[in-house]
Amino acid sequence: MATPRPCSIADALAVIGEKYSLLVLREVFWGVRRFNDIARNVGAPRDVLTARLNHLVAAGVLEKTPYSRRPLRYEYRPTEAGRELRGVLLTLMAWGDRHLSERPPVVFEHSCGADLEPAVVCRCCGGEIAPESLTARFEVEGWGAAGAG
Amino acid sequence: MATPRPCSIADALAVIGEKYSLLVLREVFWGVRRFNDIARNVGAPRDVLTARLNHLVAAGVLEKTPYSRRPLRYEYRPTEAGRELRGVLLTLMAWGDRHLSERPPVVFEHSCGADLEPAVVCRCCGGEIAPESLTARFEVEGWGAAGAG
DNA sequence: TACCGTTAGTTGGATTTCCAAACCAACCTC
DNA sequence: GAGGTTGGTTTGGAAATCCAACTAACGGTA
């Protein structure tokens, strides 16, 4: 078995796992949509940013639409698939807040009045997802594993 | 303003954003804890895996404990902080399943009986987190932005 | 028309990272 | 004691990244 494990996490990371990709998405969520602004806020070299934007557009995470012709200039917006990555960013941000920062650089207040603390739950029953509450079903031969803990 | 945006997502990615880091964590969650096994399942070069494991241990995401002395051999397990990244992986996996794969390589069955579809909700009220339901509060000067969409 | 500034890249060259294969020490099995 | 296993480290070359400077296409102004 020399091939790596078939896995949607790996597939997802092939799309948004390169350096700066998620930070680009973060900026786009913040409403920052132009090349120079994204470059500055993300801190990415311009050539790398060009590559990332193209990759994300090709993967259907962002779409570029002209905001000016003459000169032709594009802005970048999230697609529906891109918008669905918001949960990943929120979860990641919460983890960073919790484990890596003295006090969070940004706090979101939810409409319910509380400072947002995101939780990942089962959409069906709304319950938290404990490791023991999951049973894995493998759709590919030979990749069962010890636990899911 | 030449500095990039202060942000917990960026901080988090500095810890788990390098190539293979999240896949290593995935393996560890699957119960795969030894160097050779992780290397094979992740598909990472051995020297890179060495670097990643050391980094993750130094960051407090993994801990290495000896499973044999003579010869001294370590295995890698998630710390509490590491375990709290499960939500990130589940959310990422769901996104990959949804947008990148014909049929998911792995399906989790939740204890409620349904095939797991993770949702990111507000821990306080349990409600879904629509973009409009959030108000950003900036704890750092000069980093307000257009929207949170 | 000449000159300046803005925007969105592109280019060239140094640096860093990545990778595959080989190597190694310390065991264990036969 | 020959061969295999485990958990790495070393090596040399390929690829990606970084950074500064450059370009192209405009728009403003004077």
C-alpha cells in the first residue's frame, strides 16, 4: 500500500491548503476584493498571489468579475462553494483565539447577543460530535483504521 | 499599513497550515501513531514528516510518548489542543465531500443514526451562523473592513 | 503633451522548501 | 550472523517561494 489514504481532507487541502489561500479567502469574506488590497492584507508576494487567485478561480472557490473595463480590471468574490468554507475559517479562528493569542484580534458578536463561539454539531440532531459518537464506514478497500479518537 | 492583518486564522495556519500538517493530524485521529505508518498514509517525505512532527509537538498539538525503550521509540498522540482541531478536519472533509468527490471515501455515522453532516453553529444559542448574523468587533486599530459576507 | 499616480500584474534572481533515495543505529528473528 | 524492521538523518537536485524592480494601461492635471 504505497498510495496515501484516499480522503476528502486531502482533496480539500489540494485546493485551499497552499500558503495564503485561506488568508485570501478571509480577505474576500471581509469584503476586500482587489489585488493590491488583498496582497497588502495577506502579506503575500504579488506573484504568489497571482498564482493563488488563479488556482482558486480555476477550482471554483472564487470568481473574477470585471469592475472596470478600460483598463480591464477584475475583482474577486467567493462562489457558493467558496462561501461554504466560512465554517472552516470560523472554526480555525476560534482555535487560534483559544490556543495562540492573548486576546483575539477580532470578536464576532452573534445576533443572539453572545460573543460567537462556533461549535461543530451534527446537522441532523444538533448534538455535539464526540469521537465515540462516530462510526466510520469506508467506501474504499483496505483503509479501515484503529479508532476515530 | 504594510503589515498583514492581525488574525487568529493566520496564527493557526502558522501552526497547522504547512503541507501535510493537517494530514498528520488526521492520521493521529485515526489512531495511526507511528512514524512509518504516518509517513505511508500521508504520503509525505520522511524528512518533511520529521520536521512537521517536531513542529506540531513544539506547538503543543501533538505529544510524543515512548512506546518502547531499548530501542527508544516514540509514538505521537494529539494533545487536548490537538483534539480541538477535530472540528476543522470534519468541516474540511465535509466540504471536500460536497465539492470535490463523486462519492466520499469515508462516511461517518453519528450516534443519532444519520450519516454525519457537520454544521457550524453558535454554541450559545445553537443557531446557524449567517454572515448577516455577525457583527465584528476589532480589538486592533485600523482593521475594520467593509463586510463580513 | 508631458508628467505623476494608481492598478494589476510580470520578470529575474536569490533563498527556502520539497522530494526521493540512500544511509544509519539499534534492535529482533531466524 | 544474515536479513528484516523501525525511526529517523543525510544528500543532492528540483520546485516553490520571496522580494524588488519593471511593465502596461489607464486617469488626472496643468
